Amino acid sequence: MGHTGFQVSAIGLGTVKFGRNSGVNYPRSFELPSDTEARQLLDLAKGLGINLLDTAPAYGCAEERLGFLLSKDRNDWVIVSKVGEEFSDGQSRFDFTPEYTRLSVERSLARLRCDCIDVVLVHSNGEDLAILHHYGTLEALAELKQRGLVGSYGISIKTLEGGLQAAATCDVLMVTYNPAHRIEEPVLKACHEHSTGVLIKKALSSGHLDSTEQDPVQASMNLSLRHCATSSVIVGTLSSDHLRSNVIAAHNALTT
Ligand code: NAP
């Protein structure tokens, strides 16, 4: 993953659906999985060669569930979590101050039951430039990295300008990239130039796939994974069939 030293699978598993089923933009409503179902999905992911999990405090109880479910094999996974966004009572609120950043990382460490979070990203609210220049969020993450509580850090961007600036200074960026949303493509190029890791979010358009495309999953994987900047595509799913077909599509994208 860029210059971080982490070796990550082409597909990572996103865990929004492990912990939150309100205030989300998926085509269908869903129940949170039971512990058994979540554990089965993690075992399947591991069996398919996936070693990367993406979570966040804003994903309801997802971090706590991962802490419980991964207590025996935590070291087999590269875990990405976030700071800055909280979601409660159906609403998001944001706090990017250094004090809150430290508290949030300490709380994530306790929830995930680990001594270090491999990657921590700022969960942007769209004000990428303010986050980069005014709050001191990244400086707080740099200090946490120096203390060994965080392995690498960066930002999950929402703007082109923010992404272009963050590419030069962060270890890892999370970027939306799919056939219907390519506006941040220059950010990928900038990340490649700076050896900054790139995690793709919403590669499958959060499930709103193009019905005119013959194989929209394959088309999305081809786009994301064939870009030289991409470290991994984070796909959110609760379906073992979808997880398997995503891994096959990723394999096809990289080998044909
Ligand atoms: P996504 O991965 O593009 O799409 C997930 C949706 O697609 C789910 O509803 C899933 O439903 C469906 N899906 C998965 N595989 C499929 C397949 N093979 N065929 C048909 N449908 C399929 O979007 P996302 O969940 O919004 O984003 C992915 C991850 O990125 C999240 O879990 C999260 O970790 C991260 N993320 C981060 C941010 C941020 O930092 N601001 C924002 C958004 C997302 P099933 O459960 O039925 O498979």
C-alpha cells in the first residue's frame, strides 16, 4: 500500500453493513448480521485471500464487533479505521480537532482490542481543505503515529482539490472511483507519483450498478484495479456469493 510497507489484497472488505443500517445509501434495506454470520463472512474473506478490513466509528457498532470477532486472529488483518465522523440518533456530526482525534483513536484501539491501528483516515465531511490546513487533524495523527498507536494515516477525501493536496503529504488516501464517478481520477495519478497508498471506496457505486452494462461488477473492477495507483478496492457486502464473485472479478481484472 504505497510506501506504508503493508501488503494488502486487491479486495478489502468494507464493514459499514456490519454495524449500521440507517442513514445509508444502499438500494435495499438490510438487517445487521448476527455474530455467526459476520464471523462466517470474515472466515470466507480470509479463505479467499482478503487481508484488509475497512471500518470507522461512524459505522455504528462495526468497530466493537470486529474487536470481538477478531480477538484470535487480529494479526492476520490490516485494519483501516477513521476519525472525525460520529453517527448517532440517525445523524452524523463531525469533530476534527486534535483533542477529539486523540480521544477517537484511543477509543477505536479499545473497541478493536488492539495496540495499534494499521491505517487511520480522516472521515471527511466534504471540507477537505479545511481539514488539511486548519484543524490540525493530520498533525495529531502524525503524533499518534510517532507514539506507535497508528501505523499510517491519511484522509478519505470528498473533493478533487483536497485529494490533490493530500496526495503529497499523506500515507494513504481513500477515493471514490467507479464508472459513473471519475472526477477524482487526477488524485489517483498524484498518489501514484508520490507513492501514496490508494483505497477505492464505492467502486460498485454503493450497489447502484449500471443496469445497461452487461457485467457492471466486472466493468467496475476493471476500472479500479487496472489503475496503477490502486492499492486495494474496498467493497462492502454481507453476501458470501457477492464476496466470491467480487474476488473472481478482481482476479479477472488483474489477469486478463
Ligand atoms: P460499494 O462497495 O460500491 O457497494 C456496496 C453495495 O453493493 C452493497 O449494497 C452490496 O450489497 C452491493 N454489492 C456488493 N457486491 C456486489 C455484487 N457482486 N453484485 C451486486 N451487488 C453487490 O459501496 P460502499 O459499501 O458504499 O463502499 C464500500 C466501503 O467503502 C464501505 O463499506 C466502507 O468501508 C467504505 N466507505 C468509506 C466512505 C468514507 O470514508 N467516506 C464512504 C463510503 C464507503 P450486498 O450486501 O447485497 O452484497
